[in-house]
Amino acid sequence: MYAKFHSIGAYVPSKILTNQDLEKMVDTSDEWIVKRTGIKERHIAEEHEVTSDMGAKAGAKAIQRAGLEAKDIDLVVCATVTPDYFNMPSTACIISTKLGICNVQAFDISAACSGFVYALSVAKAFVESGMKKHVLIIGAEKFSSIVDYTDRGTCILFGDGAGAAVISATDDKSEAIIDIHASADGSYADFLVTPAPGSVHPFSQKSLDEGLNFVKMKGNETFKLAVKTLTQDVKHILEKNHISSSDIPHFIPHQANYRIIKAVGDALHMKEEQVVLTVHKYGNTSAASIPMAINDIYESKRLQKGELMLLDTFGGGLTWASAIVPFAGAGLED
Ligand code: ACO
């Protein structure tokens, strides 16, 4: 039994936060943000709109595009670092109920920006082992809920949104996910951290006063390590599978910063048309970034059945992951 990437869906909140809006909030400029990150705007969820709402909307699209119904899904995995609730229940449980998926296994994955590719590896393993037939994987983030909008080092980077895919069983090897490599190194845990609440800093007035509930990032250190790790990891997975970067029509890196994407694309000798870019309009949406980017090329009819996608991601933990995946879904109908 093989696992195939059966469908894609996404949800983008309608509210837009532009660089010009941020100029009024912190000491920054549109010019600085565009030059250093490539980001022009990002989408922000409404106050009442939570991570599971966005995840459920993306998930509903992915299920419908796979030609399936809620009753066909036998596992739900949600990758997020901005869950509806920090301890329990999991966001995957809430999404399952919102989608009418009843009495199936559901759990969250915490791997920051690498979460969607981590979830993909879990779905692949469950399907290949014969334990599940149709796994709904979701990357959903309300990152605005952990961003300090007085910290110019982080607030310019992040946006909200969700993406989802159905991973299904197939006996046709030609449509199977080729390979996934996922890894982590906790010795860099302090590069990207939301200190509270947790067992280190349990919920308290003191932690709130110190702003420990907001994401903290060592931006420059993270940048350098991201370029190195992303390049090494993707070179390794291509070599291992005897695939050349020129064979890849869609290189879909994590959308954190245009300069990181450009440096990795150049190191792989990728042409501009091979590299999928959404960072200018969505910013960094963490676990939602890769599925939102896949959905973008799907909805603009650039992604055809059978075409190879090379996924490459990096995030808090530190975590990183890459995958070589043929798109096995039907094209978008007019
Ligand atoms: N506007 C204007 N100036 C700024 C801003 C801003 N928004 N932010 C920082 N600066 C200033 C700094 O204060 C500093 O000033 P100084 O020289 O007077 O001290 C100067 O700009 C340079 O700061 P750096 O941090 O060195 O700038 P850098 O070029 O590294 O860009 C950035 C910062 C955009 C954050 C970059 O480091 C980056 O993208 N890092 C990687 C982020 C990432 O990939 N995260 C991983 C995934 S996220 C996840 O897993 C959830």
C-alpha cells in the first residue's frame, strides 16, 4: 500500500494588515520590510475567528476536492503552534467535530513551521501501514494571537491562515509520495520560543506583565541556520532519490522570508519559475505556509496531476523537513 497526496484546500482570512498599517504601529517602514523580508501584506483573522475555524474551512475544501465525504476520513492530524486551547482539547478534535467527522483518531502536532510536513510524514506512515485509508492533515495558525504588535522584530513577519490535504491509500506506485525527511535539534530551542504558559512559566500575572505569552525570536541567528539547514536537507533528499533539482516543476519552500527562499533556490540552481512564492501576500503563516502555497498554485491552475512538488521547511524547535511529492489530485474544474 502507498500513500498519495490526494487533494489540497486552504482558507485565507479576509482582513489584511499592510506594511503601511505596521508603520503606524511600530518604528518600521514599508521599504525596510520589503527589502529585508519580501513581505508586503499578511492576512489576520477576526477576533472571533479561531484556529479551528480556519482549519475546518481548509479541511472541508480538501475533503470535497478529494471527492470524499466526512465519513470517509479515518484520521485527523492538525499541525499548529497556536491551538484553540494550549493544553486540551486538541485543535484536531475540535476541527473533526466542526467537519462532522465522528469517532476517529484526532491529534495535534507541534513542530512550528515544519508542522505540515511532519503531519504529512505521520499520514504517510499510517496509510502505508494499512492502519488508515484517508487521513486529513491540516496546518492552521492564528499566529496573530501570540505576536507582540509592539515588537518590530517579529510583528512584521507573521500572518494567519490554514491549509489542508487528504492523504489517501493507493496501490498505484506512480502516484505515491516518494520520500519525506523530518528532523529536529532541541539545542536551538531558544531561537524561537513562546515562553508562557507552560510548565516552565505557568500562567501568572508576572508572565503576562513580562510579555512571556508572545513569540520571541533570535531573528538573525535563525535566518543563518535556516539557509544552511534548508539547503543541506533538500540536497540530501534529492540525491538520495536520484532526482535533479531541474526535474522539479514546483519547489515549495516555507514562506518565512524572500531572502531565505532566494538563497536556498540559488544554491539548488532553481529557476525563478520553479520557485513558488506567496510570502509577499501572506507573510509567514507557520504550519499553514506550505499548504497555503500549494493551494495557491492549484487554484491558479499551475499545479497539474502527476507533477512533482519539492517541499522544504524550517521552524521553531528547531525542526526542519523536506518531501518529494507528486500531486495525485484531480485538477481544479472551471
Ligand atoms: N523595521 C526596521 N528596523 C528593524 C526592524 C523593522 N521591522 N526589525 C529589526 N530592525 C533593525 C534591528 O533593530 C537592527 O538595528 P541595529 O542594526 O540598529 O541594531 C537592524 O534592523 C538589523 O536587524 P537584524 O535582526 O540583524 O535584521 P535581519 O536582516 O536579520 O532581518 C528578520 C530580521 C527579517 C527577522 C530576519 O532575521 C529573518 O527573517 N529571520 C528568520 C525568521 C525565520 O525564518 N523564522 C523561522 C520560522 S518561524 C517559525 O517557526 C514560527
